[in-house]
Amino acid sequence: MRDFDDSPIVRNGNSLILAYDHGLEHGPVDFEPVPESANPRHVFEVAKHEAVTALAVQKGVAETYYPEYEDEVNLLVKLNGTSDLWDPDDYYSPKNCTVQYAVEELGADAVGFTMYAGSDYEGSMFEEFRRVQEEARRYGVPVVMWAYPRGRPIKNDKKTSIISYASRIGLELGADMVKCKYPGSKTAWEEVVAVSGDMKTVMSGGSKTSDEAFLEQVHSVISAGGNGLAVGRNVFQRENPEAILDKLEGVIFEEKQPDQVL
Amino acid sequence: MRDFDDSPIVRNGNSLILAYDHGLEHGPVDFEPVPESANPRHVFEVAKHEAVTALAVQKGVAETYYPEYEDEVNLLVKLNGTSDLWDPDDYYSPKNCTVQYAVEELGADAVGFTMYAGSDYEGSMFEEFRRVQEEARRYGVPVVMWAYPRGRPIKNDKKTSIISYASRIGLELGADMVKCKYPGSKTAWEEVVAVSGDMKTVMSGGSKTSDEAFLEQVHSVISAGGNGLAVGRNVFQRENPEAILDKLEGVIFEEKQPDQVL
Amino acid sequence: MRDFDDSPIVRNGNSLILAYDHGLEHGPVDFEPVPESANPRHVFEVAKHEAVTALAVQKGVAETYYPEYEDEVNLLVKLNGTSDLWDPDDYYSPKNCTVQYAVEELGADAVGFTMYAGSDYEGSMFEEFRRVQEEARRYGVPVVMWAYPRGRPIKNDKKTSIISYASRIGLELGADMVKCKYPGSKTAWEEVVAVSGDMKTVMSGGSKTSDEAFLEQVHSVISAGGNGLAVGRNVFQRENPEAILDKLEGVIFEEKQPDQVL
Amino acid sequence: MRDFDDSPIVRNGNSLILAYDHGLEHGPVDFEPVPESANPRHVFEVAKHEAVTALAVQKGVAETYYPEYEDEVNLLVKLNGTSDLWDPDDYYSPKNCTVQYAVEELGADAVGFTMYAGSDYEGSMFEEFRRVQEEARRYGVPVVMWAYPRGRPIKNDKKTSIISYASRIGLELGADMVKCKYPGSKTAWEEVVAVSGDMKTVMSGGSKTSDEAFLEQVHSVISAGGNGLAVGRNVFQRENPEAILDKLEGVIFEEKQPDQVL
Amino acid sequence: MRDFDDSPIVRNGNSLILAYDHGLEHGPVDFEPVPESANPRHVFEVAKHEAVTALAVQKGVAETYYPEYEDEVNLLVKLNGTSDLWDPDDYYSPKNCTVQYAVEELGADAVGFTMYAGSDYEGSMFEEFRRVQEEARRYGVPVVMWAYPRGRPIKNDKKTSIISYASRIGLELGADMVKCKYPGSKTAWEEVVAVSGDMKTVMSGGSKTSDEAFLEQVHSVISAGGNGLAVGRNVFQRENPEAILDKLEGVIFEEKQPDQVL
């Protein structure tokens, strides 16, 4: 990692990344709870909230809509991704955008890369990550690793030891930030932080939960020394995404307790 | 996608692409109903009809015949394709032409790419599409994705949810237009449009049907917010292709009802 | 295809290609009927006959002997090929020479490429052909496709519909000439010609037959609108290759009937 | 190999490489005996000991911490590596860093590469090693091969004949130094040295053992004509790593017997 | 092939190549009969014998020792090779050195490449050979093919027809010299020569045999029109390699009978 505390995607050392690549990864089914969320413009509007330090989208969505929002939204281009129509023999995520295209043509402030350590394709994905990471250095943009162990040998991808290992892989391979599943407790996230060196760690938002449960999780990450959240459905599947963003802002950037914002 | 409403392949926001890559994809059997359709010159002549905003052909056909027609026909070079002699373990479409060759040597106004999401080769095809899409941007030509989910996990490729997902993949990966199978109704196409953002959607013509049925389908696409049609057999397998093109012109570009043109 | 009627490998619109890659494809066994045919110099001497518009050989044979014959023989470098020692899981032909090397170092007037449509490797071979075809255009030399459907789905590679399809693939992918197996009759070759557009078609000579039978076949190709012959064993396995070349010259280039030359 | 006795990673012809890639190769579990060893800064501090001629780490750790230590520590960037979450069909180690990045961006004094001879991927790893070795020559940095035979055909990777062969492979392919498992005796290491020509050989530290046993092994390597040690756990899993480094310094660089330093 | 009779690796049209890549291909076991043969310097000294027209070694051995011997020994760098620890699904030999590195950095006078025609990897090896052969032409160094048919379809790799075919493949693909197994008689080698055109053929030395038997074989190759020998164990596994080299010199370069030199 390189120090990127002066990057626009970081605020007071922490980040809140609004992730919106579900149209590719999960398909339109994720837009059903709030149909207008199928419209990227709706989510770009949400991303204008000052709590959001970056909006993470795939190339095509960035290319189509970012020109309208580039003054108000920070862009994280997710470089790889696949559809849920696919059923490969093991987990793999093909590259859909080069770093060069993300930065020069799309105006990316950061790039993201999914890493399925443990998959039969770990070797290929390490090698692809190398290319991405070195190219990102040439362009001076931080690299966020979606650190998701998967595949035959991974029995439980929410086990603390697995998540700690995934985060450490991010540090070893040169990521600037990892996005990990929530392992269940503040203590568990402390274990993650303990092996992650100076690299930033953010929690993956996951499927939609109640405000209380969600804010408790985010707060435990912050208080364990983590750096925030990358969240999709827990924001855009709400009728009033601004409300939850207001609360997240307090917890992530203003050192507030969940009960202070609820 | 990038805005390409000023492209010659668009007229009043819509398109009618005459597709003629059947000699490769299906073989000479598709020419049997109208034997002269085996002669590319015959189809280039048809493509001079003002309803046709582009003729889609493979490299070799473009190279041989387009010099005679470049003033009267807009060219869409289909970049990948395979023969029906092939029986691979899963769906894949190899690249037969680079964007550079299509634009610089053949004079292409647009390029086309078949995407078999759901196939075991989805990963490879995503990566190839990335190269094609980024190269097309450098040359300033729009990219049309033949969005055809196929493979083991795809039980029914005319299901609305599958077609919607396929179209969304086009948006996410940076296509400018998708060509999708007709999912059966105007309502279904509205679902497709709802998840496709600003990207254009056109219906695939499919096998030959009656004028009435065909125009109804095309009209339902237009009235659902779609952008037209990419059609092969339903034009070149007719003895009088001009007649159906006259009718399609009314429906696609002149806001006419099927019964106004029949 | 591009027009190459002014190429040295064409005479009055037709071609007679003497093929001599059997040492690679079949092995020395093909030289047994006429042992001196193992010596490339013997076959280059034969190729000086004015009926021969090009001699097709692999890189190494061209490199060793063509400097002695470049004033008297036109060179077609066969770019791919494999040995008969090989027993791969399906048909494939690796590239043994680049177009650049063939033209710049060997002095090739044309290049040749074997295409096994229908094989599991059809996809790879299409992609390789693309590179070859585009490179050939940069060097301005015509591309001859050995259009040989093979593999599991091909039950009968002499069926007219299979050969027609193979030839059409040549046109679609940008070959300038295809070499196809003889499908058995003039009518059958007419079917091939009907779907091949302006592209030239030549018959593959096949294993050695009688003068009568052979000349009848060649004549039927010419009278069906085909463009000649690519022949190896039916010439170099004869004690007097000049005699058969004299006769072929009459049939292919001088509009003679077989009985006029026999 | 090229002579690199004037390299900073060599002292009096020998080397002591502190290896710290366990966070990637084994995971955080290796940090449990001494939890502060999870913090790379702790290990960089240890590496300031003058007995350590180089610290071997992966790209990300080098990038994050080496700027603070570049005046006091010599850097060996390990170019490939994989996680223990992975369970591939046979041993392989993907490249996570180019030589160019290691030298130009990270300031590497040397590079390291794991070679699993005997694995189904031996062929791929030989080819990757070629690229690494030739690139290292362009940058003038020595290449250390982690010479670890593995895979189906390797029944016992501590057998002298296997280790000798592994070391010889290093010499044949152009490594400057090999790191091999300890084969059990001074005599065995002499066999290794006998087939390794002028190339340097160092012993792999392995899992933690007692001071006595460990120093005896290291001394037997030195007295057999070997060139030292690459060690991780036997240093950083001790509460007082400086103490063992003092002793190793005596044995490796000052010609002392184990009982002189214990 | 290109004429390379003025190359230093040829003397009076013939060659005696001392091969010393056994440390990689067979492992240290080949050095056991004469332990000092494990030391490359010992073999370089042997190679100073004027009968030896080139010493064939892998990259690492050339890099380490050739600078001391470049005035007295001609260097053939073997570009591919694998270890005997490996047990791949079929025969393949990965490239361990580029032609560029061999010539520019190591000072090679010639390069060598193992070709396993008949293996499942024949296709890949043909393609790799193409790259090597064309690069060798740019550098003006001859290419020697180790022509060793292997794999499932090869029942007997010493059969004359197999060896003839292997040699012919060398000619077809552009090798300048082939090294083949000895097929058992002068007559058999004449068959090889008959299908090899102007390309040079040398016999592979094989495992150690008596002086008499060995010289008879070499003489039969020479008298059959072959061009000499590439030999390893039959030289370096002898206590007095100079003695056998004296005899080989007579047979290969001075037209002597075996009984004249014994």
C-alpha cells in the first residue's frame, strides 16, 4: 500500500464506499425492492450525499453517467466482475476495464478488484491483480481489494481466521484497502486489523438488515480500528437512503455511537 | 455507453440493422428459401433501402463488397462469430476481426460482438469484450452487443428475467446498444428497458414469421421504449424484402401502428 | 477477399498450385512411389512448368531451396501444419511461420492456412486466421484457405453441404481463395460456387488417381465456375509429372475438354 | 549465475536472509507464537541486525514499510507466492511482482522466486523463471531460487538426491543462489555443493527448533561449503530474535563453531 | 535451413557437439560414473579439444563458465529443457532462454531446441520453435533441433521411419541441423539423409557404450552422408575423454575408418 489519506475517497482516515455493481453481479433482481434503484441516475443522486466518499460501479455505468456527476461524486471503478448467470467450475472474476481506461477515460479516483483467494483460479487472479496494482501505481490511484475467499477449500467465509488471512493477502500483494465480510464481532475485526498492518480495512455491507443491527456492526468495525464500510443493498434497497447515510456519517466519520445517531 | 445519436446507424433515436452473418453462423442452409440471398451483392442492394440504418456482416463479406456500396450503406462489422459445424463444450464466439481492421480497412460505422453470458466461457468473453469496447472508443465507433445468454445454467433464453439481465450486462460492460431476443410482450420489453438505463435496446428478428406477427413484435418493442430491430432472415428470406422494409420503416422511425402499414 | 487477379499465382483468373507439404503432413511415406520426390529440388524443378502458378511449401523448404528458383517459381508459403505422428484430441494446425517471415525473408507471393472448421479448435483457428489474414493484408499477399472441415461433428467431409459451408466460411472470414475437397460432381461444385461470392475456389487434388478420372474432376470444377486446382500427389507421385501438367494446363487455363488433352 | 559477491546481500561470501512472506504463504497462524510479529515494522526492526544481509518480503509489505528502513535494511523482493487457502491440483506459485517494479519502485537489492520442480506446473514455472531471470540481469540484481521440489513424483523432499537435483536446476537455469531444505547432514550438503558449481547454496530455516539443533544444522552447511541461511520462523517466532541472530552471525560470517556462540 | 558451413560449429561440413545439459535433463545421477563431471569447468576443459565444434549447455551453465572459455570453446545454448523430476501428462520442454539472451548476453554461436513430435504438445512446440527459428535468423545463428519423437502414438522411437520423419520435420520447419537417435545401421541413416534435403543430420550419442561399438555407429552415420555427432555421456562419463575425442576426430573430420583410430 501507499499512503492515500489525501485521496478524495478518504475522509478523516475512513471511507464509505457506495457499491453499485449489483446489476452485473446479482442481476436486476437486486433492484426489485426499490425499482428506481435500477436507474443508475437514482444511485448517483444518492452518492452525492457527503457521507459517501466514493461510488463503486462497473465501466459501462461510469461511462454513461459519471460525466453528469463528476463534480459531486468520487468515482471508484470496479475493474473485474461477472454475472450470476455464470456457473463456472470455480470462482473467477474477469477483468472488464483496464486501469488506464478507468483513470484516463472515466476519471476514476480509485479502482477495485475482487480477489477469490482459495479458488482454483487464485493463481490467475493473483497474476491479474499484479498487473492491476502496478498499473494503478503508475496512475497514482488507490486499489481496493474485495477480499472474498471462496472455493472448495473455504468451508466458512465468515470465520475470523479466514477473513484475517484474506485481509493479510491484501497487504502482502499491495492493496491499499480491503473490503471484507463482517466476521461477527468487534474482537474479530480487531484480529483482522492486527494482521493488516497500515492497510485500511472496510466492512462489506452485505444483504439488507435493520438500522440497529447494521449500525452496531459498522461501529464495531470503527472501534476495532477499521476504516469504514463499502455498502450497496443496505443503502439503495431502502426507500430513504439519505436517512441511513446520515447515521453512517456519524458513526464512520464523527466518532458517534449508534445510539447517538438512531 | 457513449451518446451516439448522431451516428449514421441511428435515425430519430432508433435503428434497423440488417444482419447478414448467417453464412457463417448457420451456413448456406439459410439461403435456401431465396437462393439469390447467398450472393452478398443481393443483400447489399437490399440494404440500400432507407429504412436500413446499418448492414451487419463479417469481415470477409465487408472487405469484398463494401467498396461498391460505401456511399449507400452504413457498415456494422460483426467482430466475432463461429460456424454451426462446431460443437464446442460450451458457447463461445472467437474474434474474427479487430476493431482497428474494421474501422481503418473496412470503413465500419459500428462494430458488433456476440456475448454468451452464462456459458462456461463468459469470463473469456467478458475479457475479449473489454478489449473490443476500449478499442472501439479509441476509434469512436459504437459497439452493439448481441446479448444472448446461453449455456448450462440458461434453461430458457426467452425468459424476461434472463433477457433483462443480459441487457443490463450490456450496460454494465459498456455496450452502446444491445440486441436481445424478443421476450414475448410489450410488458416484458418494458422490464428490459427499465434496467438498461440510457443504453439502446433492439429486438433480434429471429426466424421468419408472418408480417403481422413480426410487425406487432417490433411495434411492441418501440412502444415499450426500445429502439428498433436487428433482422436477417425476416428480410432476406422474403421474395420482396423491400415491402417488409417499407413497413418496418413506418413502425420504427415514423411512429406508425402495424395496422397503418399493413 | 481482395481482388488479386494481377497476382502471379493467378493466370487468366485461375490457378494451379503445386502443393508439397507432404513431408510434414504425411511424412516420408508419400515419397515412396517416386523416391526422388523426397528431394525438394526435384519438385522445384517440376514447379518450373508454366502450368504451375505457385508452389506451396512449408517455411524450411522455402528457406532452403527457393533462393535457387525465385526467378522461375511463384512461392506460396503454407503457414501452419502438423505431423502425422501427432494424435491430438481434435484437429488443430499450429502456425509454423509468420506472414512477415514468409514475405520479407522467404519472398512469398501468397500464404496458405489450414482451417479445420468443426474441430474443437475451430475457435482458436478462427482467431489465428484473423491474425494471419490481417497481417497478409498489410503485406499485400493473397491468403489461400485449405478449407477442411473435420472433427467429431463432421461425419462426411465430402458431402456437398459441408464443403459449401467450408467455402462460405472462407468468404466470411476474408480468404481470397479456398481449397476444398472434390464433392463428386460438377453440380456439387456449382453449389459451392453459388455460396462463395467473388472468392476463388480450387479443388484439392487428393490421393493419386488415373489421368482420365482426375482430369474429369478438374474440368468439372472449371466448368462449374471454379478456379482450378491445388495438387500434390497426383503430380509428384507420377514418374512423368510434366505430362500431367501439360494436360492440366489445357483444362485449367485454355478452356480445353479432357478428351482434347488426353 | 553472475558473480555477486559485491552485492549488499552477501558478506564474506555468505548470506543470512530473513524471510518474512509467511503472512501470504502460511497465513496469520505463523504470527501466533509472537503476536507482534504480525506487524511488519517489528520484523523490519529485527532485520536491522547486522547479521541479516537481506529481508525477503512480498511486494505489498516492501511497498508499505521499506521506505522507513531503506538505509538500514537490504531488500529482497519475493516475486511469486500463493496463499495456503488454495488447494490447486498441483503446486504452482503465481507472480505477484515484476522485477521492474521490485527494483525501480521498491528498491530491491535482490529478487526471489519459488520453483516447484516436479509439479505438473514445472514447465510453466521454468518459463516464468526465464522471464524473471533475464529481467533481473537487465536490472543487475541477483536472483535467489527457493528450490523446492514438489508434486506427485516427489515422495520425499528432504532426500539428498532430490535436494541436489533441485540445486542443480538452479545452476542450469541461471539462479545466483538457491535456498534448499536441509537434507539432514553435512555430508548431504556436500553432495549438494558438489553439483552446484559456483552457485551459492543456503539452507532453508524451516519450522522452529532449539538453538542447539538449529545452529548445528547451519554450521554443517557452512562447513560443507554452503553459504548460509534463509530463515523466518526460527527468528521471528522467538521472543528474543536478536539473541539467535548474534549466534548465527558467529557461525555464518565469523567461522565460529556452535559451541563458541551458545 | 540456411547455409552455415562457415559457422564455427562446423568443420569440413561436419560437427561434433559435446552435450552437457544432463544436470537438468537427467539430474546429478549422470555425474556419478565420473564425479568431477559434475563440475562444469571439467567439461569446459574437455570441450577445448579441437574435435569439439561446440559445447551445448543450458543458460545458467553458459552464463557462469563461458566467460572463462569463450576464446577456446564454441557455445551452443540449449534453449529448452526440463527436469526428470517432472512427470507431465505428455512430453513437453519449456523454454529456459531466449535467442536474444543466448546470443547477446551469453555469446552463443548456435542454439538448440528439443522437439517432441508426436506428443500431445507437438502443436505448442511447433509454435515455440517458430518463434525460436525466426529469432535465430535475426541473430544469424544456426538452430539445431533435438528431433525426438515421443508420446502415446510413438511406439518405437528408434524405428527408421520414425527417425526419418522426425528429421524431415526439422527440414520442413526450418532447422539447420537435426540430432536424431541412431536407428541401427548405415542403411537406416541413408534413409534419414534421403529425406532431409540439404539439412545436416547428426547422431545422438546416447548412453555409454564401448569404443568399438560407438565408433562403428558414428562411422556409419558419416559414411551414410550424415554430419557427425552430438554426444554427452559417451564422452564425459569416461575417465579419459580426450582419448575418445581423438578417435572421433579421425572418424568425423578426417575420413578415417574405426579400425584406423582404435
